[in-house]
Amino acid sequence: MRYLRLPRALAFAAFLMGTVVLASAAASAGFVQDRFAIGFWVAPPAMEGLDERYQEMVDANFTLAIGTSGPSVQEHLQRCERLGLRVIAAASGPADQLPDNPACWGYLVVDEPGAAAFADLAKRTEEIRQARPGRFGYINLFPNYASAAALGTATYDEHVARFVREVKPEVLSMDHYPLMRPGADTRGAYCENLETMRHHSLAAGIPFWNYFYSMPFNDRLDPTEAQIRWQIFTSVAYGAKGVLYFCYWTPGKGAGGAGEFPKGGAIITAEGRKTRHYDEARRINAELKLLGPTLMKLTSMGVLRLNTGTNAAALAGSPIRSLTHVAGDPEAEFIIGNLRHVDGRRAAMLVNHNYSFTAWPVVEFDADLKDVVEVDKATGREVPVTDDSPELKGLQLSFGPGDGRLFLMPAPVK
């Protein structure tokens, strides 16, 4: 099965347009994202030992704190500045009185607005833009499974298109929590939502971020590390410049937690205890931080989803010439992000779509193997591609459940 992909000429035009728009934003002192965003919803509450709590965020390799902890926004910003964290602050009031600090990327405005609110939100974000150059009003959108009544539009694409056109955001953001449980798998809708974000962010020349879930709530089961990896690396394959955990601190009753979060189980419990998700996040985020400098230089050109038994013609236009499997291995399914580096090189993010089993595809790149490099998730360096099963014919690459790997190769010969 193939997901939406821009034709090559249109995709390259979008790439160039995005580059021009981002350069224009930088020239006019608009918001410029300087690192890959690894953030979360629900910061630690005001409590004793906040210095240690913030250090826990840093140790888990987060780069962005959304919300505010502590007795004041200014204290929160100062603490994050000392630790190198960026902040989307929970702050209100006149735009010219919003807190100002080098760590501050922007300010929380609203979560999941309907289209009827767009006109007022456009005014508020413009006020912030004028009063606090280089910062922005952060607004997170509904997922594509929200009702038409909630969206205020007939379709989800119309909702996002109107938001971009009317509000003119500096960052496009949404939350989507796919079902991943026996008998119910809605990851296809997650990919469709990412495709919508990808399309509109490219057209507007702005980055997009998305929330995924890392805790049980409602009918969402407590995800495994592989399911968390799948959500994150699939977002990266679609060109996301930020991924946001839902949630970091377990929401309590005062945060609407009663009834919706009876199991608890976020990265940190409501009582302040680390769950298994803390070490999972620390491991995954360490890889993202090292991939981040490269990811920030990539522009999405299209995304494929296919099996290792698919005819090679389905890969036309991607950096992969063929994707097969050795005899005796089961067919594997992959999401392939086709991306372009600012230096003109092509990139491919390969993600194992199966979050229960490993995959060992035989991969042939659309370039001489000596010219292909992998961005090492342990160092962030570009390293030669290593055959994980050198005794077998062809290049074997090993993928853990739900895991992704990033490869770079030269620009195509004209």
C-alpha cells in the first residue's frame, strides 16, 4: 500500500519554497527552530526539589518543556535556561508583558481550537509576533478523528488549511493517539494525519510537530517501547521536526485526570516515581538528539508504505531501488521517508512497521553502496553502511520492532 506522495517536480518545488520561506522568516526576526524538538505535555507540578525534577528531564534527553512548573514563569524559564532546555511557556496577559528569556520559544495560546476561533487566534498570535519578535503563539490542533462539529469544518484537511491560511502559525502541531491493541489498529489514520501535516507544513514553509502517547488512557493500552518507537520514527519519516510525549508527568485529578487516567503510568507518576517509560524515553531521546542536527536539515519529498515483497516499480522516485527479504524470512512491512538534505543529498528514513517482530530486509539503494552513509544513532556521525549479515547475499539491514534508521546518499546524476 502506498501513502500520498508528491510528484518529484512538485515536491522539489515545495522544498525550494520551504527553504525560501524559512530564510525570509529568519531575515524578519521570526521564530527559527534551532534544534529538533523533543517535548511533552504536563510538566512537573510546583513542588519541593524542582531542581532535581528538571535535571530528570535533561537526563532523559528532552530538549523542550511545554507548560510551566514552579511558583512563577520567570523562575521556570531561568531554570530551563540554566539546563539548556527550550520552553513553550504557559503565560497569559498582554503580549508586551509576556515573559522574555533566551530559553523561551513561545507561549501556550490554546489547545485544539475549532475553526470559529481562528479569527481571534490570528489576532493574538500577531500581537505576540509584534511584541515578542522571534517567539510565537503555540496552538495545537485536533487529530483527524475529531468530529466535524469539533473541527468546525466539513473535513480535516479543510480545518488544517484554514488554520494555516488564517492564523499563519510559525509551527504546525497536532496530537494523534492511534489504537494499537488486539483487534484494533488505527495506525493508518495516524499516517494519514502525518501526511496532512506534512503537506501543509511544506506549503507554508514551517515545521510541524506532533504529540503521540506514552501512557494508558481511555481505550489506549499502555504502549511498549517498540510502539513508542514506531510512533516517533514514523513521524520523523514524514518530516516532523518535533515529537511530543503525552504525557511526562501523570495528570492528577486537578488536571482532569479523574476518570480519564485511572491507571496513571506516564513517564513520571503523579507521586513523582519514574515508570519504565522514563528509561525508554531516555534511550529513544538520546538517539533523536544525535539524529537531530541532520533531521533539521532535511525536507520531506514523499512517503511510502510497502512490503518487502512489493514490485520494485513501487519504489520509483525513492532513494531505494529494491526492498526484499531472504527466502524463509516472513514478508516485512516498511514506512520509507524520502527526504532531501540542504546540501542536495537524498535521504531515506526506513521504519519497521511491525512493532512486535524484528525485520531483516535486503536493501538496494539507488546509489553505489560506497557512497551511502548511515547517521549513527549512537554518535550522530555519518558512517559507512554495515552489512548486518555479511554471509548472506545482498545488503542485510536489521531493524528492531518499530525502529527506524536514517541513510544519506548523493544527489541523483542529472
